[in-house]
Amino acid sequence: MKLSINGEPREMVFSTLGEWANAEFENSGVKGIAIAVNGCVIPNSKWSSYALQNDDKVLVVQAAQGG
């Protein structure tokens, strides 16, 4: 399946947002991320059941401290 991740085209073999997020971030130590699919924020409690579709546009943002 083809997706756009933060504007970059990618080929995916994962069927759910949770599968992809676990593979992408599990060992990276990245925390405080939010994911939107096609402009709609998906709560992390729903990542494991959120089915990805061909041509979805995924945006990943990470919270940062500062001021």
C-alpha cells in the first residue's frame, strides 16, 4: 500500500496505524507524538484498530519543550 508520511511517499506492509507506529517508534525512544490521518487526529488508544488505506496522508508530530 502507498502512503504519504509527513509528505514523503512510502510503501507499507502494515494494515493498521498501530502496527506501523510500533515498528517505526518502538525502539526509538520517541515520546509525545501525535498522528493524524487525512487531517484527522487519531487518539493513540485507537491506533491498534485504525485501518490504513491506500493513499492515506499520515502526519506525525512530536511535542517539544521550549518557549
